[in-house]
Amino acid sequence: MTKIRWRWEEKDFGFRFRTGRGQSTAEHYQASLPDDFYLIPPGQRKLGKARIDELARMATIPTGPRVVPNPWQNYDRHWDWIENADGICLNYAGCLHQDEIDRREDEGVARAREFLIRVLERPEPAPVTVTLIQQLHRELMGEIYPFAGEWRTVALHKGDGPTRWPLPMTGIGPLMEVFEREVLSKTPFIGENVNAVYLLVSEIMNEMIAIHPFREGNGRAAFIVGDLVLMQNNLLPLSEYDEHRHQAPYFAACEAGRLHKDYEPLKRLIAEWEEEALARWERENGE
């Protein structure tokens, strides 16, 4: 079975092919199983007929796929709102399972870190700005979601916990402007006191996570922004975070920052991760 990866050429969604002729022509996206496909009604297609025909000629029509219902809800709404029954957002690859989303997000982290290296190679230390955060998020999520780099337009509630991130009436933009003016304006920050560096990184991460500016990828983006400030001060990135060991204290530290602007708990965790990273670096390099 030959599939076309339409996203890479057209920023459309999923693997697609066409069957039939004229009015009987149907477009299908790959569903959760290799031979299952879900039908996209004509009114929901994102490409023009001429381009569809051109790309369709590149495909070998598979034999007898089983067509299943379109899993995405509210396809005619803003990208932020479109999700399947399991809450997985509409994505360029047509992924319907969280494991596959996680794998692709890991690839996005690698791209975002490459972007970080380019920023660090600039002649002068770069300030962290709202624009830079959006650029980083596009590197992080741009190969997965259509809303990469855009402020969310929905309220969020993650997991089984009580934490919610409502959508302000004025949107996320004004909150990010305040964040830039009151917090990010402290960068670039090059300090001899390592605790002062840790505290600023904690403040930036806490405030960014409290706002939760994006539909997906807020935690990953906050860690990478924190890495930028650390690495500008010749410190190691936050690579020692362990979901099994650190998730509970990390979530508690984020709540302390969100509810009370208490940045000390996360600062202590950052210091701990730095010590672990340095110890590992010394072991691996024989220092």
C-alpha cells in the first residue's frame, strides 16, 4: 500500500489517497489500524481540486480499505477545539494514539534544542522574548499541530488533578505582554551568583506554566526556555528531570508558583537537577 505524506508538502492532515472517479471520488485518511481509513467529507477538505488531483496521481490505490468514521470532532472549528473522543488534537500526521504523539513530540524536542543552539551561537546573549518563545514552540510542535506558535483559544484541564487554566476574556496575548514586561525583561541575565540564576529560571518557568499560553507543549517549552538562561550562564540544561521521581514535587512547585508566586520550591528542584547533571557529566568525562 502506497501512502502520500501530504503534510510535508501541503500542511494538510494525515496520510491520504483517493479512490473512484468524478462524483464518486472519496478521500480517506489513515485511521488507527494499517488498513483502516476514515472518510473526510468534501466540505472539510483543505486542498483545492487541482492540487488534490495532482497528488492523487502519485498514489497507488490500496485494495479494499475498511472506511471508518472521521474521529475528529468539530472539524469546522478553530484548530484548538478539534479533538477525537480520547482528547487527542487534530494533527498533521493523523495520529490517534498518545504513544505516537509522544514519539513525535520527542522528535520536536530535538528540533527545539537545535534552535536553542542557534540562539546560543549568536554574538551576544539573546533576551528571552515572547517572539522567541513562539519561534521555539513552532520548532517544538510545528511538525505535529497546526496551532504551533499560536496562543491557545480554549480553556485547559490536564489529567485528573484540579488544576485548570481558564481562557481570559481578552485572550492569552495580554498576559504574555505582562509576562514579557515584568519577567522576561530581566533577560539576558548573566550572573555570578548561581542561586540568582536558578531563581530567575524558576520565575520564568513558573509564570509561563501558570499562563499555559499554548494548546499543547507548555511544560516542554518552559523547560527549554529555562535551558536557554542556564546555558547562557555556562550551566547544564535541565536534562535530569525524571517523571517517576520528580513529577509530584515538580507539580507541587508549579502550584506554589501559580498560586502564591513562590518560586523557591522550583528553584530548589532546578539546583538538584543541576547537581545531578554535573555529576553525570563528570562521570562520563572522567573528571
